[in-house]
Amino acid sequence: MSGHRYIILFLAKRVMHITTISDGPSPQIVSTLQREWNWGTLPSVFSSVKTSIGDKHVRILLPDESSYILELTIPSVVQPLQERAYIQQQLSSFIPEVLHANDWDFKEIASSGKEKKVLIFAPLKIAYDAIFKAVQDTGLPIEAVEPVAIAGKRYKNPIIGLAMKKDIEGRDEEVLNIIPQRELSSLSDDFVPEKGHTSPFVWIALLIAFILLGIGGFLWTNQKNSQTSQSTAQPTPTPEIASPTPEPPTPTKEPELNVSSLRFWNQIT
């Protein structure tokens, strides 16, 4: 609306450009301040900005080297409410960092009968975490975060281009915007649990598995004990050995008398 002004914080390397842009058909730069900064001093710089502007909202412009920007194609059969969950599952193949639900955003840029093309933006983890901490510490209200590459498509000067951004709120697939507040969880949290946090469904599944294992072990032990007790109560019979059939005694052969010797002995006597 007429008379409205946008405050853009361009987090360029080592120097932050704090720029006020006038609203209207031809936005103009009203004023610019510069502050030295780094990720560690960001809370103190945000605190100083908040002291100067009060409760006014600001927009943060990130350099492309602090951003992930990519395009993906998703099948048109994926339902709109499932698109964010589907995309987040694909991001691990392209972005070497773990992203929370609100660390990234997407916007549909083309569609055909079989597929949709989406533009995805995510700050580097170090950038998002530092901005998130600074916002938590200072309460500086942020209404948009965008990289130079996207803001520069609206206007040759990306600072003015970010001031011209209109897709702040709306349907998920129509808005490319990041608000650094993780407590504002989206529907994708129901489909893709954050790494490092175990889903309640996983705990339930593990509990059921342990119960089933316990029941199975109990039944197996009872069956084994039952078989052991039956073996003890019914000893295996000792096989009988058949007695050998007695054989008749072998008759002893009497020695034969040598008659000739007797005759010789009688003649002598």
C-alpha cells in the first residue's frame, strides 16, 4: 500500500546492508546502513536493528553461496497434501545436510499432465541456525527469507526485488517463503520425522515387537520344559539280550591202550 516501507537485511559477506525501500509501482531505496557482522555476532546486530525499527517486520536477503537452490520434478499423481513430504524425502539426495520441516520451502513453477516442476530453496544449515537463534534471542520479526538468485528475477537489484515479493502467504505450492521459526510445524512433520527424534509410531512398533518376542519366548520355553518332563517320566526301556542256547557237552575221548607194549611187558616178567 502507498507509504509503506520495507526493511531489507542483506547478509552479504562480512557486511550487512540494512536498506529501507519505499513501496509503490517504482520502489526506491530510501536509506542504507552498513554493519560488520558474522554468524556469531548476528544476535547482537539483530538486537541493534530491533532497537532502531521497533516492531516492524524485516526481510532477509541471503547471498547465493549461503543457499541451496534447485529444481525437482515430482509425479502429478502425488497429492497436494503429500507433496511436501515427497519432496523432503528426495532432498537427501541433493542436499548434504539434515533439514527440518521449516528449513526449506518450494513453489510450483510448471505443470504438465504427468509431472510438476518445483523450485526449492533452503538456507545453508549454518545460516538458518544462526538466523533462528538470533530471532529467538531478540524477537526481531521476520516475514521473509529469500536468496539473491530468486529476488533478482523480480528486479535487477535483488534488494529491491525482495521488497517486491508478494508470495508471503498462501497455498504451500504457490508460496516460496521461509520463516525461521521451527515451532511453526507444517503437515510434513506428520510424514517425515525429524532426524534424531524417534516417531511415536516407531516406539509403538518396537513395543509390539518386544511383546511378541516375549510371548514367543515364553511359549517356546514352556514347550521345551514339557518335552523334558515327558522324557523324565517315561524312561526309555532297556533292550533285552537273548540268552544263548546251551550246547550239549562234548564227550571226552578215552585214551587208547597200547596192547603191544603190554605183551612186551608180560614176556619180561
